[in-house]
Amino acid sequence: MRKGAMAVALFWAAGSAMAAMDIEVLARTCNNCHGVGGISAGTSMPSIGGLPRDYLKNVMKQWKYDERGAATMNRIVKGFSDDEIDALATHFSKKRWVPVPQKTTAALMKKGKSVTFENCEDCHGAKGDDPDEDAPMINGQWAKYMTLELEKYRDDGFKMPHRKMKKNTRKLKQADIPAAAHFFGAQGQ
Amino acid sequence: MSEETAMNAFDRRTFIKALAAASGASILSIPNAHAAKTRARVVVVGGGYGGATAAKYLRLLDASIDVTLIERETRYTSCPLSNEVISGEREIKTLQVGYKGLLKHGVKVVHDEVTEVDPAKKIVTTAGGKHFAYDALVLSPGVDFNYAAVEGYSEQLAQTKLPHAWKAGPQTLLLKKQLQAMPDGGKFIIAVPKGPFRCPPGPYERAAQVALYCKYHGKKKAKVLILDANDSFSKKPLFEQAWKELYGYGPDGMIEWTSAANDGAVTRVDAESMTCFTGFGDHKGDVINLIPPHHAGKVAKNLGLATFKDKWCEVKPESMESTKQKDIYVIGDACVGGELATNNAFPKSAHMAMTQAKVVVANLIAKFNGLPPPVPVYTNTCYSVVAPDWGFSVVHLYRVENGQWVYIKAGSGISPVTFGTKEAPLPVPRIYRKLEAEYADGWLRNVLADAFA
């Protein structure tokens, strides 16, 4: 038996594995907006495949329990049990992080490098590829999505729980936002 | 917009490159049954969001399955966000996709029209005289229009003078042209059929996009009149709020809505005098966008599967299999599902069609491999864009319990209309509307990729 078939057989084999299969089914519904394998094809939607498990878990739970604002996701996750959220986080964290390096300009890169050195590098790494549960990797994440996220942190109408992100993003000037987003968006593996 | 479009085209290319750089199986990381030797044959009829997703995911999950997709057209045009084409906010080519992506997954794509299905012999016959035997047949035929339901209307009129543009393509562009030619002070009528119809918020989003065009193209005295065969509609408080704030709403505003109770249902049209007739009144329009009632696509209807009000196909909650014919699955706009008793039916949306397709696929893979059927889950996300920086959405979640669909209220609902409390409501910060307008575009790119790439 080849490896693939074995994996499937194991998935369906025992009662406990049924739950795992259901998560596959549930996770496939996420693909509609976040792409197959969690690699987004839309600039305003984040890639989620390969992000740290605890980051994914925390964000989804914060939305579910209204500790974090969102325009759409907070409504979607409220229908999922905590166990499902944990399993979805585990599922997507096991995917490979695939940066989608985006085109930028020399001027944006230069400005972005200094802005991110001052404000982002400590937690996200110089290239945005040093993840932990608080600071996901952002190398090759969609610049458009990151710009929108930064606007959320800077807007009083948005409930964002991460104090340091809030503080640091509010120090930025308006023109720093696209520079930082494009700098990280242009980074590869 | 043109700069934005160019950027998006670039982003798409880099995205595809990134995908290619990652190794196939690991990025897909779906349990893969490549070695399974079921060699089951599945025929999928209809290459819209539902059919394309079914065909692609069958191959992704079990490459031993022989999948044939039969579709008339060689290029698909997304209905979602096609209202932005009418206002000129979007180029129609950003909504179009071919079938090369499916070929890459090993789907056999046949551009032909199905003329007959023999459910006893399990054979599909096409106009081109080809025959396809199947173990399972997935029908995703979309809708066909009942022109005769509106006196004086016809398919020929829809293609020339009175476009419905309820299937994106040439009629979308025709309607755009008619809007551009409309004089300032002109009246643009949108006639809405009795529900359920494809894309529940579509007519109301269209009204906003038409008003958006008029507002910024020297037609500030234009009127957008919605003549409705229904007494309420999808995302109503969100639309009314946006219409009021952006374009003016009501008898003195640019957008006006006439419900069925107020004699809004159009029963007859006269193309010569450009007049819509309701029960007691008549309305002259410079542009008449008449959306006729529709029903399950004729492939499904001719098979006798449209048992619900003689229009829509009833299916089993756990699998989407037709309640009438074994081994025939009906997905997308043609089917009816959801918690009907509480008026929480599945919305006829692209997103819903895709999750239905994934349910069919999971069920078939298990069945072909002699494994227990997986527990399905149905989700929907649907964005409406009323201005470039103003969008909102509705989400739906359904589970299956005791063989019945259950609408999960906790995981469903529309974007907030107000913040604060009921007694002291506060306006929703504009950033929420802006985000959802941006997400609509991200959603579009992702559903197109998930179904067709």
C-alpha cells in the first residue's frame, strides 16, 4: 500500500479518527476564502497555512469571545466549538508557509526597511520570518491584507487586544503603513 | 481602478509562481488516496462554481477517479461582483476564467450540451452525440429562466432591449451600455422576481452600483426604482442604511424600493413603450432590468428532480444526493436545502455551491472506498459592495443532525447595522464597511482559485 492510501485508511479506520476526518471537511470550507492549503489568492485575505498553531487558536478564540474585533470572521467562528477551533488551528499550522513575494519599489523597500527596523523587527524578525504565538510570520504575506490590519490597530473603533502592536502601530505615520506592509510582503522564504 | 487592476494581475502571477514553487502534494496537504484503485467514474454537469469545485476536489482527493466535466461554454464569467461591471468599477475580464486549471488536475473537460440522462442505465448523452457512463452524476446546472411568467417578456428581448443580466456575460455589458446612455433624470427599473432566486442580495447591490454610477457620471437626478415581488430582502437594514447615506433613499432619494404589498410585483412588460405593469399600476423606465423568475437548470428539471414547488431539486442533507434519483447529486442554485421550516433555506450563492460540492466530494470518496460517510458542514459567506469603500456581508452555518439540516444561528448573520445598545445605538465605524468592500475582492479571487485553479 502506498503512503497516501495508508494515510486515508488510517484516517477512517477508528472512531477517534472520524473526528480528524471531520476537521478535514470543516477545514475545506476555509479554503473558499483562504485558499487550498491556506495559501490565499486574494490580496485582502491572509494566507493562514503554516502560521503558528497558538496564534491561529488565540485569534479565533478572541473573535469567538468578542475579545478582538473583526469585520467578518468574528461571526463565522462563533458557530464553531472550542475543540473545532483547536483542531482547525492545528490543521492549518501543519501546512507549509508559502510566501507570495510581491512586487514593490526601491523607495518603498528603503523606507520599509527603516520603518520595520524601528517598529517591527524585535517581534517579527528582520524579514518577518521569525514567528511565535504572538507574532506570526509575515514574510510574503499579502501587503494589502497587512495594510488593512495595520489600519485596524490604528482605529479606535476596532477592538484589538495586542497592546504592543497597538502602541507601535500608532507611532507610525500614515506613509509608514504601506512601506512596512510592502517591505514584508516582498520577502520570500 | 486601472492601476489596482494591473496590480491584481501582477499579484495573481506571483501567486501562481509561489504555488508552483511549493511542491504539489505538500501545499495541498489533503489526505490523498492516490493509490486507491476505485476507478469510479463521475460525470459533472455544469462548470460554474459548484461543478468546477466538485470536479477539482474529486481529483485532488482521489486521483484514481475518472472525472468528466460537461460544460457548454469555454469560459466562465462569475456572477458574484458582476454588478460592479455595470457601474464600471470592475472590468468583466477580472470575473472570467477558463478550464485549463481543471485539465491540470486531470479533469476531462468536454464543451458540449447534455441532452439526455438515463438514470437507469447511468448514461449521459450530449448534443454532440457523445455518451458518458457514470457511477455518480453531479448536476450543477444553475438556473434557467421562465420568460413566460412575465407577459410580454422573452429570451430575445432579454438579449436585446430588456436584459436581465442574471447570468453574467453579454447581458451584463448590455445593461452597462444602457445605463451609460440613460439621460440625467432618467429612470432605471430593476424588477425582482418572487424568491427564492439566485443571489438574494443581488438586485439591491445592483441598485447601489447603478446609483454609484449615476452619482459620479452626471446623472444626479436619475432614479433607481426597485419593483419587488417580495416584502423583504436579504441584508435589508444594511442596504437601506447605505442607500440612505450614499445615494438618498425613498420617494425623494435616488433609490426607491416598492414591495409586493405596495404593488411592486411586475406581471407584464411592454418593450415598445418601455413600461412595466404591476397589479394596479404602470411604470415607464429608460432602462428596464427585468429579472424573470427562474428554476433549476433544465437538465435537472427535465429529469423530474425539481420536486420543490416544481422549481428546485430536493436533496439529502448528509450527501446532497437527489431524493428522487439514486447516484445523482444536485448542487448550487438548482437545489433546495437548509432549515426550510424556519425560513432559513440555503442561499443561492457561489460560496454555498462550493461547500455543497465539497460535501458531495467527501461523501463520494468515502463511498467509493467503502468507508463511513463523513459528517458534512455547510458554510456560506456572501459580500455585497455598495460603493468602492462600503461593503457588508452575511454568513451562514448549517450542520446536519439526525438527518436534518440545522441552521446554526451562532455562526450566522449579517454585518452589524449599529454598535452600542438597542436603546442607544452608535454608528458602525466606517473602517468595518471599508474592510468588507476590500474582502469582497479577496473573496472573489479566492473562490475563483479554489474552484478553477
